[in-house]
Amino acid sequence: MKTCDRNLWSAKNVVVFRALNLGDLLCTIPALRAVRSRLPDAHIALVGLESALPILQRFPEYLDELIEFPGDSAFPEQPLRADAVPAFYRSMRARSFDLALQMHGSGLQSNGIVQAMAPAQWVGFVPDAGQAVPGRLLPWPDHLHEVHRYLALLRHAGLDAEDDALEFPVNAHDEEQADLLAARLGLDLDRTVFIHAGARLASRRWPLERYAEVARELAAEGWQIALTGSRGERGLANALQNHAGRSFVNLCGETDLGVLASLLQRGRVLVSNDTGISHVAAGVHAASVVIASGSDVVRWAPLDAQRHTVLHAPMACRPCAYDECPIGHPCALAVGVECVLAEVRRRLHGGGCQ
């Protein structure tokens, strides 16, 4: 590992390690915004997943480059491409980064990855308080929200980082394409409720038949229902409609992130699992009702409680790392349809459950 006494915040060539998915990346935007504010002329590269490219394109003022991470056996987000690993580290070392920011968890596995990149200096979390270094290495703050963790890391390193607002820019092209899609599908956004029943892990999904009941009840009250998701989640949306016994607008695979954000921004409310779309909604200041099954609510719930409701049941087994719950999914089943409906109605026209 190189040593260097230069001030951290005079760096000209910076790399951020965060090889995670959509919601995780959006929760890092306030920290990236603070870094760019301090280093307006630096080249800032993100080492992340290929799926991060739309985020990089959405935030060109904060990130200059995506370097695809080939994976690691300790991380579940993508399969390890072992044949690409040696070339990745050779390339990273050859670039001689002035500063690396480890923004990929507690550091138990990720610190070794950052050190192998051989930056002149690095800042990150450490899993044990005895490993702390003033101004550089911060013990993992398990009690903080994900947004606040990375702001705390930057403050530990001497940066002014207080602004925790999420953002998701929507441009004129997004709005134009959203308008065309809404017109083609007959969506009146002023009376549209979006429902997102998917999540990467099955343990994070509220039961589909309950989503179907919520959709059916709201449709009977005159609201339009639009189902969101990836192309691969079309089957999930079709199953929801079968459970409901009626058809809704199926947007799965019909939108990119910008178009989806524009639709959410002008719709009435999003009902979703605790997954990436809830952070998109927070970024465009769209109202939401989030059903958190298995996830760590302290870490991931939207920060603006005035605009977003998070429904969850306390369970000793939270947070859950299982794909399929081995004990019958009690955290999801404890959230009832009537409570979800009451919160959605409160967002739509007043009233609700506590």
C-alpha cells in the first residue's frame, strides 16, 4: 500500500467502491454530492456493477466514469468473473488513484479490495473500533440510516457533509416519453396509484395476493392501478392481476428509470416493497407507502416521514438474508391489507392507521 501525506481533499483522481444495486447507489448520492462539492475538478470514478450505468448517466455532475467490478465470492450481487479479476486489479493499480472511498459496507470484505487497488490514500469503514484511524477509518455505525452512514464517513474525514436529501433528476426527454406512454396506455396520472410487487429477494416481498386485494379495492374506488417492474417481473404482474380477477396497466419492462421517475413524480402514490423503486420515489418527492418485509427499517426506510409511510412488524430475525423465509414469513403476514389500504387512502385523501 502506498503512503502519502497529501491532504485527502486535494485529490485529482478519485475512485469510489460501491458495487451494489439501485437503491444502495441512490442512498449514496448525498455523499457523492458532498464529495463533488469539495472536489469540483477531480475525476471521480465509480467501481460498481454494470447495472449502475443508468445512475452514472443520471448524475454526470457527480460521477465521471463507471469501472465494472468483476465480482468477489463474498458478495452476492453478481457472479464472480474470476478470469477478469487479475486484469481489473492491474488496471486499478496502474491508474494510481490519489484517493479511494470505500462505500461498500463495514469493510470486513471490502477493505481488502480497496487496498488491492493501491490508491495513495483511502477512507472507509472498519468493522472493529480498535481499527479506527482519526480522519480516515471510521468504525461501522450500525445504528445509522444508510444515507447518514456515508455522510458520517465523510465528516470523519474532514468534509462538510450534512445535506441528506435524496435526488433523482428528471429531464424533458423523460417527461415527453412518460407523456407518450401514459397516453398510449390511457393513464390519467392524477388518479394513478402505482404498485410495485417485486423485489430481488422473495423474503422482501409482501404476499402477492395481498397486493392484488389492495389493487382491487382501490380500483373499485375509481383509482387507476399501474403495475411497475422490470421486464422479468411481467409474470409477477400477470399473477397479481389473476389474483385480483381484473386487468390493470402493466408497465413492467415498458420504462427506463427516467420515464418511471417522471410517471411516479406526477402520479398520486406508490405502494411497494422496500426495494430500489422506493428510493426513486423519494428522489422525485413522490408519496409512497412502503411495506418492509425482512429489511432493516432503520437502515433503509425513506427519511421523509411526512411524505412516505413505512409499514413493518418488529421481528427478532430482522434483517433477513434469506431469499425464501424459512419460518413462514411472519414479518410480511403481520402487515394487513386494511392497514395498507388505510395508509394509501390517507395519502390520497386523508385518514389512515397509526
